[in-house]
Amino acid sequence: MNSYTHALSSDQATQLRSLLDELGFVFAPRPYTLFFAQKEKLSAAVYEKGPKLLLQGKGIEQFVQFELEPKILGEAKLGYEEVHSPEMFEPHFGIDESGKGDFFGPLVIAGVYVDRGIARNFMEAGIQDSKRIGSDARIHALADVVRKTQGAISDSVVIGPERYNDLYEKFGNLNSLLGWGHARVIENLLAKRPDCPRALSDKFADARVIQRSLLQRGREIQLDQRTKAESDLAVAAASIIAREAFINWLDARGKTFGVKLGRGVSAAVKQTAGDLVAKQGPEILRQLAKVHFRTAHEIAPESFAAPAPRTEWRR
């Protein structure tokens, strides 16, 4: 195990700081943290948002089992995952996506099948939500682990910007497009593993959005959605497969057009978009970006309308 995360209460964060001080950890300032401390090759960062603890380095298992759990958390979880989350080790598909909030690049939806043995292998390999992984090299390494784990089945649907923009105009909203993509991945996985009883994804809309898009094979599978589904190993693995495909697409298209296609919707992304439009015209954005984003309207207001106000989905 090379990383570990756990939500903390404010009192637990205070108690942990005292414990780290007693154990001889050295504190140093870090952005967005309540505190950061390190001793030898083990670091502990408690982030303001949550608060949430992130342990990285060597000796994590020993620290969690002999210090954190008995002295701060008051319960033993590490090594007892099957007791606390038995459903994570039962056969199921995990579905997740990447690129949803990025102006440039595709929307990628991926799915991974796990059972008890696969989930155990993923856990030992350090599979976790891709949003917690800052290194592209680590994303590639973990995606390789997923592909090479015996019995694990993965599938992904890469919806490039041109197709994405057409589908968005057809469906009229992102949730319907996501539901369609999730359904395609589930159907593809069922073709390879037809006996899988359940699929799990993050809760982005009413589950009926996915159900309406499933074909005959998929209509009998149990669809589960929940918040923070990425804590499930199958969903985490899917997030890694999706992220790798997204990264690869940006890198390949960036080389083709001789630009660096950044992620998110930063000032640098807007600058790149403006430069592309100035050189090649506004229609270049339909090839490289999601033009329903407000960014497209800001860059080329005569070619792309301002997005309509968001509406919340209802049951």
C-alpha cells in the first residue's frame, strides 16, 4: 500500500496532529491543508476539505493498524474491508467517466468487472479513484494493472468532441448523454460477462436515465447508483481506465494540431482555444472541445450560443 485516505472529524484531526507530534513527525506548510507532517518515508496530510487524511509513502499499514485506528479512529478497518464493505467484493461492474468537466477532449465512460479475487488484487496494487492520482505515469501504470489482472474485464466508450457535440444537441442535456454512454458500456461488458448481476456508478441522475438506454440484455441487470461510488474498487478501476483514455486522446490530438490541450477550463485552456480559433476559425472547436460549455461562447460568441441555465434533475 503506497497511499491511504480516510475522512476525519475536526476533533480527530486535532488528535492526529498531537499524535504525529508525539511520534516525532516534522511539520511543514502545504496548500489547502490543516497540516502536513513527515517522518522518514511516511507523510501525512490532512486537507481542509473534509477534513480528510492522506497518507503516502512506506509503513502505511503499520501506522494505520497500530497508531491511527486504535488511537484516533477507534475501530479496525484496514484488513477488514470485506466485513465493512462486503458488496465491494461481490461480482459486479463499476462504471465511471472522465472528461465531463474538461473543455477540450472527449467524454470517456469506462467499466470494469470485479469479483472477490480481482478486488483483492486491485486493493493490494493500490487501485483508487483517479482524481486522487496526480501523476499521468501512475495512471498508466495502474491502468496496466487493471488490464493484466486475471479475470478483470474492462471496456470503454470514447465519445470524441465531434460526436459528443452532435449527441449533446440530440439529447439536450448532459445527464441523458451520460446515461446513454453508461448503458453502452454496460451492454459491452455484459457481452463478455453475461452472468454479472449488478452494475454500480456514481449518482449523476435518476437511474431510469440509464435504464431507458439499455438494450434487452441489459434490462435485467441491477443498477445501483450512490454518491462517492469511487470508493468502490470496481468504480475506482473504471475511473483509471477512463482517465487514461482521456489523457491519451489529449496527447494525440495535441501533437496533431501542434498545441498543448490543457485540462479543465483554466485561463491557459481559454488562451489555447482563442489561439486555435484565430488561426483556424471557430469550427475547430467542434473537433477539439465541448461547445456547449460557456467557454466556447466566450471565445466565439457569434458561432456558439450561451448555454441555457442549468436545471436540476427530478425523480
